[in-house]
Amino acid sequence: MITRQKKADILKSLSHFPAVGIIGPRQCGKTTLAKEVLSDTQDDFIYLDLESKRDTSILNDPELFFGNNLEKTIIIDEIQVQPDLFPILRSSIDQHRVPSRFIILGSSSPQLLRHSNESLAGRISYHELTPLNITEIEDFRKHLLFGGYPECYLQKDETIISEWLSNYINSYVERELPALGLKTSATNIFKLWRMIASIHGNLLNIDQLSRSLGVSATSIRNYLDFMEEAFLIRRLTPYHFNIKKRLVKAPKVYVRDSGILNYMLGLESYESLELNAMLGAIWEGYVIEQIYSSLPQNKSMHFYRTHHGSEIDLLISQGINPQYAIEIKYSSAPKLTQGFYNALEDIGIKKGFVIVPEDVHYQLNEQVEVIGLPKFVQEYMKI
């Protein structure tokens, strides 16, 4: 059993809010975590999976069912399947407003956020659960290669891992994204996902993707919106507040899980990963995801780049105020360009970090610390 980092936050929210939402991609551990949280605190709770015919039949009269179970916490899994439940949840909460009445779980749905924001505002606290992060695992190399989905990371047979990743990708392409309302062929979705893998860590060029896929730029934006809201990709936006420089405006794009990315790139061993030309970009995306999974809600992530060569891989801000400037290097002896130091001066940060795949922490010079990823997350990703 792996103790999830989000567990304490979810327990705290359950003690204050009538509803708690746990959202994240399929198979990242939402159901397991919800049941574990309640098993630690309650003798009895109810679990309903809205993709189960038996469980959906239980909710033929949801108002009656909720009213008959006022003293039990009800977990509702895959709530985006029945968005018409949200107004009923709101009404039930308002009639008996006490903490921890509902835990709702949602995999990747724009509908989930839209309907809940309309119906449960002020009644719900949301937590995004990512796949296993670097503070929750022991084997860093396996995690970087095969990603953080529990069924992958905990599997010992690498052929089964490869089969699982293939099935997972096909499931999203053929079923999950279309079910969310993405109207295009499975072939187009798969091709676009592969294209994003090939440009992982680079600036997003919508027109180039449009020409390559043979669909309009508007369609590409729509597809990317669905994939991002399904927690499959990340668009990292540029930092631009109060900067009187000519800045890059396009976001950078990443495949969020390193296991899915490496599978799409055909990288099946750590040796092939280390020899691949994309290793630096793969490590960059991996670091960004591990930091994001521990990022306090009052902080945001961006990158910084000017047309004159000043650049920061990752900038962590609180509001509009930049806090941490991070260069990401897959190297035991990192070297920085003048562009990084120029960027520190542009933004007004006196100190930067270089995150490396080593268990180290030392001063590179007066302005820059070199630090391992787990140590950075543990020491600097706190509220």
C-alpha cells in the first residue's frame, strides 16, 4: 500500500466541506484513495460506480436515496456520466449541510467542472490526483521510464506494462475522449497524441499540427482542449507579467505521464531512454509533472523566454510574483547559459535552481543552487 501525498489534504477538506471532489485521469488511484480515506475515519460508507448498471439502478430516485442515507458518506465514481446529478446533490446538501456527505470522483471531464461549478459552488473542495509522484515511489528509474500509473509502476513484468500502456492509450482514443464529446475519428486523436509526443517540451505550433493532421486550426485547438482537460497533456504558458521585453507567446506542450510518452516514442528500457535525443525534453516534462503534483494551490507554473535568448525552463509564481526560477538539466555536472542569468535579471529573481537527476544539493555559484528533484519538492513545495 502506497500512502498518497493528497490523503492529508482530502481528510482536511472532508472535515469542513459537504462534498469533496477528487479528479484525475483514469487509473491514477482515485477510487482506492477515496475508500482508504473513509476506511480510516468511518465504520460504514457507500460506494457507487456510475458505470455499473447495478449502481445506477440504485439511483433511480437519487433524492430518496440521499435522504435515506444522511449519516453515511457516499462516494460517487465517474460522476461525469450523469451530470444531471449535480443539481440534486446541491439540493441534498442544502437540506442537510454537514461535512463529508459526498465524495465525487471524476476522470477527465470538462462536464465535471462545468456542472459542479454551476451547482456546487461553495459546497465542494476539489483535489486533482495525479499518478504516483516522486515522493510516493522508491525506484526513480522505473518511474521515469514507465510513468506513475499504479498498475504500471507496481507491475514487475515489463511486457505486461507495455500491454497496459497500449490498452490505456487505445481506451482513451476509442472510448474516453469520444464519450466526453470530442467529435473526431480515433485515428485523428491517436495521430495528434503521437505528434505531441514528438514535439514534447517544444513550443506549440497550432498551424503546423493543423497541416500535418489535415484539419483546421480551430479543430486542433478543440482537440487539445479535450486532451488537456482529460489530464493527458499539459500546455505550459509563458510568464509575461510586468516584463518590458519581446516575449515568446506560444505555450510549450508536454505529454503528462512519462510512461505514456516513452511508450509512444518506442523507449522500452532505461538504456534506450538515456541514449535518446529527446532525453533532456523527457526529463524536463517529468520534473514539471512531479513539481505540479506537489504544487500548493496558491502557486502557478510558467516558463519564460524572450526573442533575444533569455530563458527559464520553469518559473513558479505566487500570484504575479515569481518565486523560483528553475533550469532543468539531465546532467551530473550542469552548465548554464548566459540566457538563464539574463532571465533572472529580467524577472528580478536573485536566486535560481538547477534540478538534476542526482541526490545532491550544493551551490553552483552565488546565484544558483544545484538540487535533486525529491529534495526540491520536499523543501520548496510547501504552502
